[in-house]
Amino acid sequence: MSLTTSPDQLAQNVLASTTEAIIVIDIDYKIVLLNPAAQNLTGMSARQATGQHIEALFKDQEGLLYLVNTSMQEGRSISDRETIQLSRPTAPDLPVSATVCPLFTESGKQEGVILSLHDASHVRQLEQDVQRADRLVMLGTLAAGLAHEIKNPLGGIKGAAQLLTMELAKRDDLLEYMQVMIKETDRINEIIEELMNLTTPRSQVLSEVNLAKIIREIVLLQQQSEAAEDKTFDLQLDPTIPPITGDQTLLTRLLLNIIKNAVEATVPGGTITISTRIDTQHHLTRPGQPPVPFVVVKVTDNGCGISKELLKKIFTPFYTTKSTGSGLGLAISQKIVSDHDGLLHFDSIEGEGTCCRIYLPFKRDYNTSLS
């Protein structure tokens, strides 16, 4: 069956339908066209951008302007798939791959350039996941050796403290010290257990997992906690999303950790917003298998946010800005997501809040392995 639309209409339909962000710039460096994908990616409407000089809209973005200038002046295509950070007026900076190619008339005269942008955040996220996985392998080797060496003498210390507790039952001044010793040995043991869970987690038990049900149960419990006092939960859960394949215990631990962090970061009177949706733009692909879309769980708080410097460190084992805690929570969460073939991504603006997105493959067959 042949297409019935005219070539001009077909070209407009293609520009409107493609997920590639397309920006057309004339010979005077003024924007003449932004397709819908470009408007979504840049955060600018066609009405705002059309007729504006490229340097006015992409001020201080030297890498992007260099590509445009080079293609315009030399009449050749040029790309940068590694270093471009797109600054946006109403959203955090976004890593993009950029290609600029010259636009010619039928007679061969150059009349501008075409700038195409592609969201590279998922690629960068995958690269970071691989780097973190490598670090965890090294940490696992270290932890396996240390766990045995630490746990045995730790057990002896706790046993001795318990015996002394019985002997000093009538010495309240010394009994308090013994109780502190027992409490601290238990805390060290918990840290070691968390570290071992991070590096050598238990085998997954796959089943159907209803994410909305887990989220509602966690929120119900969190609402009763002291940390959630004077804070509001806004649930925007898509009721049409069916259960997915996963390990219910591990995914519950993951969601509890992320939601609890959001509650603790939110200021009194603030709101924690939790939503679920199907991601139609990105898919998990494997050779010989059909693409699998992602279910996205988005947890947003309006707390103090995280600086760019600290955001780079949040998955580092033992790194924490809290007065209590081991600093392993997000590293373990990242491990759980990775073991489910998913992605864990944080965006944050200091002073405004943090948004966490959990991408989990929309798999339905729990009789097969996730890996």
C-alpha cells in the first residue's frame, strides 16, 4: 500500500513523528524550525525559538555553538557524541549527542544547517553502571576476606561483654558501658552483613510483583513515622500497569529505601510525589529477543536537593551525609536495580528538591531468569 500524502506533508509528518530532536538554522544563524522532539528536549517552544539567533538561545554553550559554526562555515557535517551538556531553562542540564550537517538548495547553495540532538543520559547512565559494577567486584573481593577476619573476633567481644553484663548486674555505672559495647558490636555486624549483601546478594526468587501495591503499603507505613510528620504523599500510580517479573523482597527493599530517603529529605509541609508509567521511548534489547519497555517509578521530593558535586558520590559505598546510617543504602539499591536489568537515575537541583527514577523492564514471564 503506497502513501497518499504529498511529499511536503510527508516531510512535515516525519519531522513531527520522529523522536530525534531537529533544529533548522538559516544562513544568518537564526532558528527557522524546531520539531516537537526538539521542543521537548530543549524546553523551548517553537514560538519562543523561531526567528531567534542561535547564540541567544544557546548562550555559553560553546561546544554546541562550535559545531554549528564549523558546519556553517566549512559546509560539512560534524558530530560530538561525548561532551555536549545541553542547558535548559526549566530542567537540569542534559548530556546529548549532537550532529550538525549543512542544508543545501537544489542548486547546491548552502542555506543553513540542521542540528540534531539525541538524549544521551541513558548511555551515560549505562557507562556509570558498568563503572560502579567494576568497583563492586573489587569491593566484594575485599569484603569476603575482611568479613571472616572481623566477624570472629567481633563475636568474641560481644560474648565477653554479655558475660560482664551478668557479672556487673549491680554496678549501674559500669553496666551502661557494657550495653554500649554490645550495641556497637551489633552495629558493626549489621554493616558487615549489609556489605556482604551488596557484594554477594542472595539468589533471586522471581514472581509477579505488583509495584503499585508495594508502594501503597510502604507509604501507609511511612505516613505513621516521625519523619513523615507534616508531610504529604501524592500518589499518581497508573492503574493499568499489570504486575512485572521480579524479586518481591528485593524490590520492596529498593522502593522502601528510595521513598524513605525522599521522606527524610522533604521539609515540613512538603510533598513526596510518587508516580508510575510505561516508558515508550526506551527499551531493553537483547539479541534474538523482542524489545522490552520499561516501567518507570518516579519519586520526587521538594527538599533541600543535592549539589552536583555530591550527586556524583551518592552511589559510593560508605558515603553518606546523614548523621546515622552506613552509607550503603543507595549502593545496595543500585545493585538491586542492576540485577533486575534496570536503571536508577537521580536528578537534583540544590535548594529545590530531588527526583529519582527507577527503570524496571516490563517483563511478565517469571519462570525465566532476569539475566
